Amino acid sequence: MPTTHLVPRIRRSVRHPAARVAVALALAAALLLTLVAVDWHPLITLDGDLARATHRWAVDEPGLTHAFRILTDWVWDPLTMRLLCTAVAVWLVWRHSAWWLAVWLVVTCALGTVLQQVLKAAVGRARPVWPDPLDSAHYAAFPSGHAMTATVSCGLLLWLLRRFGATQVVWRTAVTVAVVSVLGAGLTRIWLGVHWPTDVLGGWLLGALVVALAVLAYERYGRASDRL
């Protein structure tokens, strides 16, 4: 195809709202990833100050800390989020025969998990260490798996609700639950002292980027294949 024909198509793609969001998220995530990877001193100092302050509050509030531990281990745990998406995928096939949409949902969640683990291994950032730890966690710190998984799962499910024409009451309720879940999944990890604040920010940015790219992919390749 001549280059002159490709340019208008590229311009149209970039004008797509999800494409603009994806570009902005990719730039922000890349910048944060770079600063974390090179241990940029101002950022590391800010991370440490915020983490130490939050840890003091968490130690002084054992009841709230216990509640947050339950939420992070059961409600906002990555496994819980993945099981929720799997259940929705089964529902899509069972009630609507939307095989492509179900596969799209499961594959996106899986790719988000792979990206998260690859970045953890590549960056290799150590988690906070405290003389009086409140919780424990495995693997490297950046990005936060809880924050990223919650963002991917809630973002995809909100998009599906919009696509299936949810009522205003259902939509507003779902948005509220999603916002609380995404924020809560990340902030509780900082509170419990197992993540630096920028780990959580990175999880949010990367999770939102995965959602934006998944929506773009579906709009381009999946719409014609899915029969709702």
C-alpha cells in the first residue's frame, strides 16, 4: 500500500479517543518506569517519606489496618479479580454466545498479568522493609500487582457494561464500586507497608494502558467477529 494511503489511516487511528488515552498513558508509564529503574533521587526520597508516614499511621491504627488486610487479601486480591473476570467471560458465552468477547476478556487479563510479572522481574525493585512489619508480600515491588490487576479488571468490566447498555443506576453503581476498588486495592498496599507509592501509581497507569489498548484492539479486530 502506498505511503500516502497509510498516513490518513494512521491519523484517523490516533484521533480515536482510546488511542489518545493510550498514548498519554504510555508516555506517563514509561517516564515513571524510567525514573524508578534509575533510582532517581527526588522520587525515591518522596517515596520513602510517604511510606514512612503511612507506616506510622498504620501502626497506630491496628483496627483499621486489620480491616485493610482483609480487604487486600480477599476482596481486592488479584486472584479474586481474575475469578470475577472469568465468571463474566462464562456469562458472555452462556447468555450471549459472545465467544470472541469472552476470549478478548480472558486474554487481556492474562496479558496484563504477564506484563506485570515481566516488569517486576526486569525492574527488580525491593519492597519496603520495616522493623515492625504489618504484612508480607512476594516478588519484586514495581508495579503493584493489586493495583494493576484491579485497574485492568474494573476497566474491562466497565467497558462491557457500557457496551451492553447498562441502565444509569447500574452504571453509576458500577463506576462507584470500580473507583473504590481500584483506589482501595492500591492504597491499602501502601498502608500495609508492602509497596512504595510509585509502585501503586505504576500499577494504575499500566493497568489503564492495558485497558485502552485492549479496547483499541477490540474496536479494530473483534467487533465484526462478535455477534451479540
